[in-house]
Amino acid sequence: MSALLVVASSAFALSNARAAENLDEKPIASNDPWIISVGGMMTVSPKWDGSSRYGLSSMPSISFRRASEPETFSAPDDNFDITFFTGKHFAIGPVASLRPGRSNEGGRLEGFDTYPWTVEAGVFAEFWPIEDQLRLRGELRHGLRSNDGFSADIMADYVQNYGQLTLSGGPRLVLADDNVMNVKYGVSPEAAIRDGSVAAFDPKGGIASVGLSAAQSYIWSKEWTTTLYQRFDYMVGDAADSPIVKDLGSRNQFTFGVGATYSFTAE
């Protein structure tokens, strides 16, 4: 849990240290139009955390900015956020994500405990030590139900523009507390008895996976942008030791995606 607290305390510190900086920014002209970007991404990814089976899913996206404001970088695996405080090298605000649930996958996990999907809400903070090239970002989120637990993502991205083409990518670190680890990777004594082939397993909070992410975005016109996305996560610690991963799934988790965004101006 110490790493989770670092993300939260860092976000709080950035908020207090930089909030006053926004007071010096020039007001936005009332006739400055909005640019609205809507899109979505189709992904092929594991059916559940630690699965060796893959499925197709999709996720919509939407963003807003003033026409006079430069477009900001966002990685495909960033969760939905709203910037409340911003400066030349940082941004901070609320973030939300959808945590998928898990069924018995047509008998693959017959006898194991299932869990429903939930919405996670929290705070994000990002810092650009090298402007427009190197981004550090952290997200700390908690599910809307009291026992959903805390999750955190820590990521770094190197961003390089080649005209209309933008290449980006970097390392990823996923952390979770006891509640999240138990929901995703735990095996209750009752489930162990029902399954009959694995022992009960009570994972503890910590690092769940380490990985790498990459994306390639191309601007075809003022309206259209397409993105290719790849990510690899390697499960570690108690997540990797879980029978759900070790015996029924895989430590190697791959995600591939393709997305498109359409932008238009709204007065």
C-alpha cells in the first residue's frame, strides 16, 4: 500500500503547490470555439486478468479543448480524466475507469468465485520533466463499492513527433491492495472445494504486473486521427502465484488495439 499512498500524496502536493499558478493564466476569450473529439478503440485482450484466452472489446472516448489551446498528449491506456489544475509541466484532476467483472468463462473457471464489473474513481497526476517528450503519470482509483479496493497505475511515456505521425510508449506498473488482489486472484476455501484441483489462495496487496506500452498515431486531416496500440503485462508477486493465473491462465498478458478519433468545432 505504500506505493499507492505515494501516488495520492504526490497528487495532493502538486495540487497545493501549483494551484496558484493557474490564477496568472490569461482568460479564455468568450468567442473561442470548442474542439470536440469523439472516437473509440477496439481491443483484443485477455478475457480476465491473468487469462490465457482472448476476447474482443471496445471503449468509446471523448475530449474537449478550446481552439486556441494546443492538443495534449494522451496514451491509449490512460483512463478518462478531467484536468482541474494545470501548468507548463504538470496536470492533475479526477480520473475514472471501468474495471471488468469475471464470469466462469464457459466452464473454464467453473466453481470459482465470480465478481461484477465496477466503476473506479480517483485522482491522476502527471509531470513532464522533458516538455512534450517525457511524461510521468500516476493514477490512484477506488471502486464505487466499499469493498472494491484501491488500484494504481504508474506509467512513463517517451513521445516523439514526426510530422503527422506520433510515436509513444514506455514502462507500466500496476498495483492493487488486498481487496482487489483477493477479488481478482484469490481462491476461497469454498471455491477450492468446489473446483477440487487447486488449493485455497489468499493474495496480499502489492505489485500485480510490470509491462510496456506503445502507440502509433497518425493525423490524416483536421478531422481524423487513427491509432495503433500494443501493450504487454507480465504478472508478478501474488498475482503470478495465484492458481487462477499459474494453473488456468498465463503470466504473459498481451493487448492489441486500433482506434479512430473524429474532431469537430462547436461554437
